[in-house]
Amino acid sequence: MTTRVTKPVIDSKTAKDWGKFVLYEGCTMPRRMVGSRYTTRFVLDKFSFDYMVLDNARCCGAPVMRSGGEDVSIECRMYNLDLVKKAGVDQIVSGCPGCGSQLKTEEAEKMSIHVYHLIEVLYDLARSGELYQKDLMRPIPNLKVTAHYPCHMHRGMLIDARKIHETIVGAFPNLEYIEMDDSDRCCGAGGGVRASQKELSYTIRKRKLECIEETGADIVIAACPFCELQIDEGLKTDSESGARAITPQSMIAMFFKDIGQEVAKL
């Protein structure tokens, strides 16, 4: 089995300090959660990050790994890591923690490739004071924000989810961060459960919806496109809370004055 690499301790970096990286978009964002894909690029462009997207990237191999196909999974991972290396870039930023956890391994470390989740980039912007752009953003209303901590981000990529979410939300005026009960409990989407055992998936999600409702939140940050899909669907069909689940980059994008009107309704 492949050993996971722990997250290194890094100092706060500005957008310029990050240098060039490959944005790995995975499968779910480009194919199903296209709004989050748009807002990811929108936010990175707004803060003038130097990034590239590899058109010939493939699935990271995580779904195959969880279906028992370890050899095929490793082949997928190595294909993508080799692409990044050939591009002359030594950093990958993934908007999907499942992809990030799959890529952030000993193989990547041996190739001197550093793998991060997008929320770590946003966290650095918050710590460096760059995230809130008053002159470019519309007035932010009073909103209660809670967060679901995706399994592969909190456990797989070993990211301090609570600290990061509190810092990002705290960077904006009029936003109140509320920690929900069982914030790191699975939403029921991953591990093939949503695909193969829908009723079990919905039962797991029901508990997550109850925790969200208890916070009275208007926005649920889900820093994983698959978790976003699962939770937002449940909020629309099985909850009267009126809350919406969106990625952190979508929340930030909505604050900008020039974001498209349709995206602003995400």
C-alpha cells in the first residue's frame, strides 16, 4: 500500500509567492459541478495566480482504487504525475480532496511534486490579508456560514479543516462561522456508496442535514465537488432550512461585483 505524505508546515504565502502550479480539476467538477469549476478559475484569475490546466490529464484513479483496482489506480496516478513533471511544474493544486489525497503520495514526494488542496491556497490569501477585496466586492450581507469537512481533505490530506474554514470565513465582514456537530462525518457520497447504495447514502446524508439545520446557517461550505453535489441536493429535496451547499471558491466568487449573474445564484 502507498504511504500518505503528511502536510508540511508552510508560512503564509501571497498569490505571487505560490509560483506556478497545475490546477488538477478531476472528473466531478468538469462534468457535473461546472459552476464550481468556473468559480475556481474565476477566483484564481482574480488573484492573479500563475497556473495551468493540463488538457490531457486523466482521472486520478481514486474511484478505481476504492473498487479494488489498485494496479490500475497507481497507473492513473503515475500518468498524471508524469504529465506534471513533463510540464516543468512542481506543484499541484486540486479542488477535489479525493483527487488530492490520491495524488499526494510517496511517488509525488520522490518526484519533488507538492500536492495541495485549493482551500490551502485560499487560507493563505486569508492569512496574508488578500482575500477580502473591498473595492472589487459587493456589500456582503449578514450570513451564517457552517462547513462540512470532506473525508479525504480532513483525513486523507491531513488538513486542519476547522482552523482553515474559520480563518477564511473570518476574513470577510458580516459572516459568522458556526461549527456544526459531526462536521467531519461523511456525507454519504464517497467510497462508491452514492453510486451503489443510494438508500444508505441518503440515510447518512439525513444526519448531515440535521446537523446543518441545527446551526441555522445560510451557507454550507463543502470543499469537495462530490460532497457539494450530495449535500446541496439534500438541502433542496429533504430540508426546509433554505441553506445552500457551495464550495469555498464559489462563496468567494459571489462576493465579486463582476461575477456572472447566473453564477451568483449558485
